[in-house]
Amino acid sequence: MKMFAVLMVALLAAGAWAADTVVSPTYHGPYVPEKGTDATRELSWDTGTITNAVAWYTGAGAWGGVDFNISTIATYKIVESGKIYYYPNWPNGTFEGNRMGVWSFSGGVPGSLLNGPTYVRGTASGWNTYANGYNLGSATAFVMAFEQYYNYPACDTVINMSSSGTASHSWYYYSGAWAGIAGLGYGSYPLMTRAIMSDLTGVTPTSFGRVKAMYQ
């Protein structure tokens, strides 16, 4: 299926019109679960079916992220991996790479960068998972985010929207400020960005459980 830009609009960020964006045609792709992942450790607000992907013409400093709260699963303290769904073969069919980071989340909005940015590069359309390993410590909420970094069309998108789910936890960052994903003007669709958690605490180093946790 050939992907091409069909719409050019101005991006609303921090209350002012900023750089232009492009958006792909609508596409409904299959959800392929990652093999071997414990569903109780994978956090998400999307339902797994992509509907749109949006790219900034200027990518550096442009992030897309999703907030998660682990207060009800306090045994998980390590952000083991970041996970993102890449729109099939768009914009240019080549994986240039993104930067991944963990951001703080308090008072109902994303805050500062806690971990990263770390350069990562996809290998296939669909879900791609990248090792992280950040210990949240006493924090119970965070934002898993990816930066587009490169300019359109030689870029990988980070605004990859699911056709359904809970959009109030999805955010974009541009010109030094975070805003809810609905501000982009493409509807209230959650981003297809996830986090996989693990717990390496509370187990003695000599136990089999500790070894198993490190390599699961």
C-alpha cells in the first residue's frame, strides 16, 4: 500500500502556531502482540489498531508520549522497555531512528526529562521494543516518550494514533511545552506508545528469582 502525505496543516503548540506537519492517509493495520510479554507488565492506553500517523517537517525537539501510573502495581519499579508502533512504510520506507526518554509526570501534566534521550532505531513496521532499564525510585507516574528527531520525510513518526482507546493520557511536546494530543487537530486518538515494567527489587541476589527476573 503506497503511503503519501495528503494534508498539510499548522501545528498548534504552546498556544501559538508553530511548524507545519503532514499526515498520512488513514490505515487500519492488524494488532500483533509481542511474543513472550507478560500482559500484566505491559502498560498501554491504546487498543492496538492504528488509524493515522503524523510527522513534523522539523523533527528535533518534537516528542510524543503517554503517561502511566503504577501506584496500583507498586512492585514494578523498573521501566524495562519502551514500545512504539511504526506506521507501515511511511513516510519514506526507511528507518532513520528516534530518541527515547522517560519524563516525569506530576500535577496532571508531563514535566522534565528523567532518563535519556537514548537513540533507538526500528527494524520493521508495527511494534518495536527498546530496552530502557530506568528505575523510577519513589515515583509512581511517568511518561514514556519518543522524539521524531529527524525532519520529514527522512524520519520515523512518533505520533502514531490508535483508532480507539483513552486519549487523555497521550501528549505531544513542541517548542518547549507539552500539550494534550487533541491539540494537534486530528481528533482524540491515543498514541500507540507503551511501556513494559519489571521489578528487580526485593529479591536476594543469590536466589533463582533474581536471575530469572534479570533475563525474563
